Amino acid sequence: MLGNFKFSNPTKLYFGKDSLNFLKDELKNYGKTVMLSYGGGSIKRNGIYDSVVNILKSEGKTIIEDGGVMSNPTVEKMYEGAAKVRDNNVDLILAVGGGSTIDYAKGIAASAYCETDPWKTYYLEQKSPVCKIVPVASILTMVGTGSEMNGGSVITNHKENLKIGKVFDDRLMPRFTILNPEFTYTVPTYQMVAGFFDIMSHLMEQYFSNFDDNTTDYLAEGLMRSLIHSSLIAVKDPKDYEARSNIMWTATWALNTMLKMGKHGDWMVHMIGQAIGAHTDATHGMTLAAVSIPYYKYILDGICNNGNKGIEKFKRFAVNVWNVREEGKDDRQLALEGINCLEKWMKEIGVVMKASELGVKEDMLEAIADSTITYPTDYRTLNHNDVVEILRQSL
Amino acid sequence: MLGNFKFSNPTKLYFGKDSLNFLKDELKNYGKTVMLSYGGGSIKRNGIYDSVVNILKSEGKTIIEDGGVMSNPTVEKMYEGAAKVRDNNVDLILAVGGGSTIDYAKGIAASAYCETDPWKTYYLEQKSPVCKIVPVASILTMVGTGSEMNGGSVITNHKENLKIGKVFDDRLMPRFTILNPEFTYTVPTYQMVAGFFDIMSHLMEQYFSNFDDNTTDYLAEGLMRSLIHSSLIAVKDPKDYEARSNIMWTATWALNTMLKMGKHGDWMVHMIGQAIGAHTDATHGMTLAAVSIPYYKYILDGICNNGNKGIEKFKRFAVNVWNVREEGKDDRQLALEGINCLEKWMKEIGVVMKASELGVKEDMLEAIADSTITYPTDYRTLNHNDVVEILRQSL
């Protein structure tokens, strides 16, 4: 645990089959006007919408409808939602959906009273809000992003070919989140497994950084083992409550800032994946899956050629996460075996293994690399050409 | 993850070598009168007291001195401290010390304005406070209890031969805690390793309960592995910052309520250990260490005789925490090997292995068992005679 850091996470979590029952009491802490933000309407088909609306009405709330949040929420939608918050003097934004809807809710909560262009201020320039912020709460219906207990918000600007994440401070974290694993049962398989890989990527991107011994890495290993175990059950039986509930809990802790304490993190898989998303509008978790194996092999090559200490973490990943036995293997073999186990698991749960499946073509690689934000990382820092090469290997 | 539960932990943590620098800003959130609660005076010898007092003075605070908190804080001291809080109209209780001091601070914070006898109301009857509560914050100087990020408070009543823990709600959790691993360097070895075992016991007592697959068990395994690794370094070199910082972080997460989500817990080692403490005033962690091996062997015997499913967790403990290989071993052998690994580690870090070393004698066993609170647990529920037998095997 190196460095100095602050941990503070005010989000209250209500978990379990009956967790929606807690909404009633939480609503008493907020004013009369509640904006109900949600996605394409699946919550209307599965009954969650009606349940939530009934509770809001029984508490005497005025509901401002705000449906149609897309899976990669756009800057245009954010401007529109922010205006709606301001015009209606909204007291609470209740996001019902997956990470996209919650990310969007944070975006409009910070933008409603922002006196500058919020896309430019928060996302491009990564500044903090100085204006009034509207409280956000969430009811999670799709698992993966961890947005339910952090300040993260990813917004896409198609005109600029940019998909950028902003990590807001405590003020934008959901005040409370309702986590009912049964609410995730109706998510289509493609989105479900994309979410599983998003979780794994959050765990790995924090794990594969730094060189010191750090308690958070042991926690990350535990969460990876739990995720691997439960995901293999869930893909066979999506209504296995035990598996789905463990995955839901794992997703929350994978990115609620616990695992970043004392760690730099290396978010290049997200950076490349988000660039693919900006160019293709593909499902977030699948963009990460498509580049991960090429990415980790590329990093490993760099480590092996440069004698970088990161090899220890790759070995540890193989042994502690995948139970690979060490005897008679050199460092590189052991590390590769870990990556091979990851690849095997990815195929078992059924994620996209090639960026070409998401519509990426050879002639787009330069442009996607141009949209990829790069920065120095611990194990192997990438430049533009490295990104192009990783993308090429993912075709 | 079975059941419905709520997770909420408002404690802000400031971690690292420079973490005391954050005290200044936090103090601005509280009124003028700060009660400074601490133990026997070690913080005066190692300079922490002066550093804290200087910051309090520079922020214009009126300091109410409250030293002399004993390692097992007594009900008499709690009454005295509560009166001091009330008489001085204290705005913030700043506990500087280990778990005892922080436990005591919560006790007086809940007792100052309590209109009934707080020992009876909170500890004997386990009721919640209905009176005004004074905010508590902490600066940790000894690691183990986890009191720095939870609502736990253990108070001893020597007249009644009782040492009872109360878990208060969010309102009594420290508002903020400063965690500087260097502040723990001067703790004597005996107290340091007692703290290490206290952490291990918190992890095991939550782990060895329930029969379902649960993400929190994977997290507990990660924390156990980190603790085992770092404790073996720290006993050789108590000033190894990396090891001490990992242990400090592990201790906090071992008992900040994360690991109790979806778990029943089985706190019988603490119940028996606290009864020993009430009769001998021995160091808390050592009372747990003295009974743990007999306790876990006794539980395992019960499981093996009754075909209880808990055997799975004992096997898992051996394999996932201690890297025991499974081949060619039956359930009981595998489970015992895990307990033997635990015993070997305890001897390596140097904890007390016998209750007799703490002053427990054969003719005290009945009385200690009388002071032990028992309740139904998942793997093997103990009665009075079971407790006597475990105590006898610990002599």
C-alpha cells in the first residue's frame, strides 16, 4: 500500500430480492420532483417500471419522464436531459437501468446548472463541477459497469468520434442504489456476458499495475475467482439466483474505488475499447473483450523484452486466479498460461473475441488509434503505433 | 449472497505516511470543543500526542483531556468519560489509540446524553441509542479491532465478570479515521501480534458460517492470504512499511461490515475470548488465539460426526488460504491440514497458544463458561459444557 490516499464512499446499498421495498423510505429524504431516467423500455416489459412508478406515486412524487437513454449515451441526450432537470427543478434523478443510464444520470446531474459547456468542462478537460449538483440514485437492472457505487460517467460524442469517461467525486456517486439480482434476469445473453467481461476488465486493469505487494491485489484475486466461478454457472442458467447475486455484488466492489486504493491502474483496455465504441457504437464490454487477449500478450512481450518487474504479476495471475501449477515452467510460459486460461474462460462464457465482429476493419485502425487516449502506465506504455498493432491483432 | 441486506459505511479514511495532514481540514466540520481520548500515554512518548495537540490548537479548538483509557475499557471509565463529554458540551470525540480507545469513544459518545443506564441499555440489552450522539473520529495507533471503520464497542464490567460487545449503527461509526502505518511502529511486539491474530479471527469468524457460495468468502480469503504474507514479514521487521501498511488496510476491511454482507457469522471465538478477558484482563487478541485451535478442531469433530455441510468450508480454507493440495486426502484430513497450517502460522508469528499462559486455571473454567454468551451457529452450536470442554483443551 504505497502513497497517500483517501477512501470515502457514501453510497448506501440495498441488496436482495426484496430490496425495492427500501425505496419508499429513501424517497422521504428528497423533494417532490423525481426524474425517472431509463433506457429503451425493457423495464416497461418486465414490470420494473410499474413497480417503481407505483412507489413514487404512493410517496406523492411528481414524476418527470426521461426514457430513451441509449446504450452509449450521447452528448446530445445529455444536453437534453440536463435542460429537463433544470426546467422542472428536479430534486432527485432516479436512474433505472444499467451503467449507461446511471452514467447518463450523473452527467445530467452535474450539467443541469453548469455555466460552461459540460462536455468540454467535465469530459474533455476533466474538471470538477463548481455548480449546484442534483442528487442521483439508482435501481440497477444490468450488471457490469459498477456505476451504481462510483462517480464514473462515460459519454459519447459521435461527431468528434470520442467516448470519454469522467470520474466525478463523492457528490455524484448515487446516494443510494437498489440491487435486486432478479431484476437482471431478463437482460439478453449478449449484454449479460458483455457485463461479465466488463467486470473482469475492471479487475484486471487495476490489478496489472504497480510493483509493490498490495492488499487490494489479494481482494481483486478473490473477486476474479468469484466472478469466474459464478459466470460459468450463469451462462448455463441465467436464473441461478446464487450466481447472479454473487456477480452483482462482485461488479459493485470491482469498481467502487476500493481496488484503486494504493494503485495506479492501467486503463488502456478501456481506452482502446472506448475508441472502438466511439467508431462502431458496439456494446462496451464486448469492445473490451475484443482487444484484451492481444493487449495482454503485447504487454507481456514488452515486459519479457525489457526485463520489467511486471512479469511477477502475470505469474501471480496464473497461479492465484487460474490455479496454474508452477513446477517446471519459466516465467514467460507461466504468464502465457494465465492469459490462455483467461482466453479459454472468455470463449466459455461466449464474449466477442475479435474486433472485426464489432465492425472494425483494417482501414479504420489508424482512426480508432487516433481516438484512443494514451498515457504512461507501469508495465508497458503504449504509443499510437502500439495501439494500431494491438487493434490489428484483434481483427 | 442470500438474504436481504443494507450496506452503508460513511467513515472517511485517510491513509498513508502523510495522512495526519488531513486532520486540519476535517476539524473545520466540527465545533470548538474537542475531547482528546487516549490510553496509557504511549502517544506522549512517541510524539503523536504533540503533533495532534498542535493541529487542534492551530485550529483554535478547546481541548478536553481524557487520557488513561485502559486496554479493556471499563464501565466505570465509560460513565466518567460520558459525564465529561456532557459537562463540557463536547463537539467531537477524537480517539487517538487502538481499538480499546475507539471502542470507549463510541461508548461515551452514545452514553453522554443517555437517560437510562448505558451499560444496561446498550450492552446488556443491546438496544439502540435514542438520545443525542456526539460525533467520534479516530487516529489509529494499533491495528486489529477494525473499530476505526465500524460501529463496534466492547466494554468490560469486572464486577459482573462480563465483557460485552455492542455493534452500534452508522451514527457511531467514526466520521473519519486517520491511518498512518508508521504510527503503529512503536507498539510492543506482544500487542502487535495479538492484533494480527484479532484480524485473522475476524476473518475466520465470518468465513466459517453459511453454506452457500458467497463472494464475500472470496474476499475474506484474499484478506487472509495478504495478512499471512505480511505478518510473517512484520514479525521479523516491524518497521517494514509495506507489510505494516498492508496489515493496517487488511484490518480495516476485515471488520468494516463488508464481509458480513449475506453472512451470519459465528462469533463464538470472540464470545469465549471475551469471557476469558472479563476474568483475566488478558490482551484481547491473545484470548482469541488461546482458544482458536481447540475451537476449530471441536467444530470440525461435530461436523464430521453429524455430516454437516460445513466440511466444505474447512476444505476450502485449507486449499484456498493455505495452498494445501487435495490429492489423495479425505475431507477430514484436508480440513485438519488447514487447521494445522493455521497453528503453524500462529506459532511463527508468536501468539499465545494456551489459555493457561493468560492465567486461566482448571477451577475457573465453569465460571468463564458462565460468562460466555452462546447462541445458535451454522456449523456446530455450543452449549455450556461444550465451552468448558474447549476451554479445557486450551489449557
